[in-house]
Amino acid sequence: MYEGPTRQSIREGVAGFESFLTGCWRLDVGACVGIQFADQKQEFNKRPTKIGRRSLSRSISQSSTDSYGSAASYTDSSDDETSPRDKQQKNSKGNGDFCIKNIKQADFGRREIEIAEQEMPALMALRKRAQGEKPLAGAKVVGCTHITAQTAVLMETLSALGAQCRWAACNIYSTQNEVAAALAEGGFSVFAWKGESEDDFWWCIDRCVNLEGWQPNMILDDGGDLTHWIYKKYPNMFKKIKGIVEESVTGVHRLYQLSKAGKLCVPAMNVNDSVGKGCCAALKAMGSIVYVTEIDPICALQACMDGFRLVKLNEVIRQVDIVITCTGNKNVVVREYLDRMKNGCIVCNMGHSNTEIDVASLRTPELTWERVRSQVDHVIWPDGKRIVLLAEVIYYHHHHRHINTRLSMTALPQSTALALIELYNAPEGRYKQDVYLLPKKMDEYVASLHLPTFDAHLTELSDEQAKYLGLNKNGPFKPNYYR
């Protein structure tokens, strides 16, 4: 009988679990994944911890006032206690238009970026093909995304295509400090560090946007916070902004809300809907028993046809070993469910914000918090039961995105770059003040750039076949609504 991953492998830094967090069921409809292991007999041992200094947590913007969490976060006690905002830093060329943790980490960050370039052949191919044409010449892109090695490759690609970039982090935990240092050393205006407070977060966004003599004309957002900030503080900027590209389900929902209310000032491109069902498939491939919860009957049927058992969370909450939320919604895992979880259950969030799991309800006197290591906490009940929270359930997927598979981490930056090019160069009138999907032709182009990675070979239609199907031999091959 296959026993699956053991509790011991989970206890050892949760390394076995991290390695297969490669995607999600469907971020756009609201899935919660439960995983059950066969080995359920070993006790979950107590481990000593060291608790470092705390910083305020941050989720999405004030436009969703209930999205702020009261839970605190931690950074290692060995970290430099001086806030980057209090430091005077300059790169080797004397430029100080950035705010990061430590510019001395630039060489290490550069190596991280070079490794990411090798893992992102599609984006590098686009850079090579288009940098001579400079399709983003004159573009001034203000970005708010996760600042990782993969993002750095995207930023440097946009620069190679002619854009000027200013960047902040969309999440207080996900910044790779060494990568931010490498970008700053390379001349990029980056304002981000791991472990920002809520005040730091908004300060960094404002520093990106509010610069005398610099007016952004494109927005690249992940979660909608940057867009929200400009609407709130600098609405006149939208007179010169050509478009918004949004990477997350949360941000896309907020754009649709603005559009429905007639408040969306510029065209917006949704590049989130290329996200697939990688998490469930990867977990299943590792031998786990995977349960899926769904609200959408079509996606529910897809899950069933893919061999997953569709359940309500309260039906299995006592049995599962891992709970993963990936909905972008709120109150998916409430205190009642947390109380009913088994000893040693691992809990993490792959949606955008920290609204999915009620962590705030765990900040009570009767429960004890122990820090196991950076971004891994034990929450202990009076009877000794404990659960494991990863990254305080605030966007674990991107907090650890550097461990994810090549394809899942490169398709989105590729689509993002093409969306920016499309919106920036679109003739007036092509796009209204609404939210659009990436044109199907571009989706197919993104896919074609990834195929050589798999040594995959496309079949080409003959003229007769193309005429019979009523298609152009070079595509697009599916209608624009097909995903």
C-alpha cells in the first residue's frame, strides 16, 4: 500500500510540501484544496522556536476595508533593525532613486536573475525578437508586483523593449531582497523589501508614483493596490495612462467592479486567466488524496472528470492533513474549521490576500503561537493540538514562487509583457474603458514560445485543411472566449 509523504518530511521544514506547490485549481472561481496522507499515526512533535521582531501585516487596499488582518508577521532576529527608509543608499553609479534592504546583496541577486533567465526561455525569446523594434519606446510603466528573480527578468525585458520602469512590491513578504538589490544596482527605481510594515507598503507605492517630472502612462498591477492608490491620491494621472495590466484574480475582480460602476477610466487587460489547475494535479501526482471544493458547476464537473472528489470543506475538515485556499474570496476557512482541524494540519493560502483564512481569530489568549522558522508558525490549542501556518497564510504561492516549476512561473510574465505592448501600441478606439482578455492570437504566441522547452512540434494545416475549417493557417485557432 502506498503510504504517501510522511509527517516527518512535513516537520522537516515543510520542504516536501513546498516542492509541489505549483499552481491552483482555478483562482477565478474559488477553490479550496484538501490533502489527506495515509500516514496519520505519528505524533506531531513540539519544536523550539525563536521569535524575532514583528511588523504589521498587510493585505489588499482600503477599498476592501475588511481585508486588513490584525495578525502580525515576523522577520528573523538577525536582520538589520534599521528601516530601509532611514538609510541613505546609492548604487555604484551614484544613483539613489530606490529604497531596498541592502545594496551590497546585488551580486547575489544578479546570479538569481541569471538563473531565472535560463528558466524563462519564452520571455528571453521575446526580448531577443523585439528589442530591435523597441515596441515600448516612450512607455513609462509603474509596477506593483511580487519582486522576485522572475519579475526582474520581466522588468529587464520591458526595459530592453524601450520602457522606463518604477516598481514596488504588492506583498510585504514576497520580495527577494537580493533581487531588489540587483535591480537597484542595475539602475531600476525599486522600492521594496521583505517584511515591510503596512505603512512602508503604501509609502513605497507612493514613491513609485509621485515623482516630480515623471508621469506613468502604463500600470502593471498585481492585486489592484497600485491602481487603487492612483485612483485615491492622483486621479488626474489617468488622463495620460493608456492602460492597466492586472495579474491577479483579486485585482481583476476589482477592475470588473470599477467597470460595472462606470468608474474605470482606461482600458484594462486581464492576464490572470491563463492560470491552470497545477496545484491539484501536482499533489495528485505526488500520491496525495486530493479533495476539491467549488462554487462553479462547470469547474466542479471538470474536477470530477479529472478524478478529484468534490466535497464541502466541513465534510472533510477533520480528516485532511493540508488545507490550501486559492479563491481570492473571504471567510473560506473560519475559526470553526480551524478548531476542528486535526493535530498537525498544515494551512496555507494561494489566493491574493489574507481574507480567505480567519487568522485574526487565532490571536487570542488561549492559543499559543510558536515560530518554527521564517514564515512557519505553530498555533497550539489548550489541549495540545497544533496547526501549522505557512507565511501566515498570506499568499504562500508567491512568497515561495522561486521553488515553483518553470512553466507556471514564466507564462504569466510573457503574457504580461505582450499585454503591455498591445495596450500601449493600440490605436485610439480599439479598446474602450473596460476589462479585456489577452487577444487569442497573443495567447497562442505565448504558448508557441514555450513549446521548444518540451521539444514539442506543432502540426501545420494544409491550405485545404485551413479552408475546410475556415481558419488562417497561422491562427488564431480558437475563438477569443475559449480558455
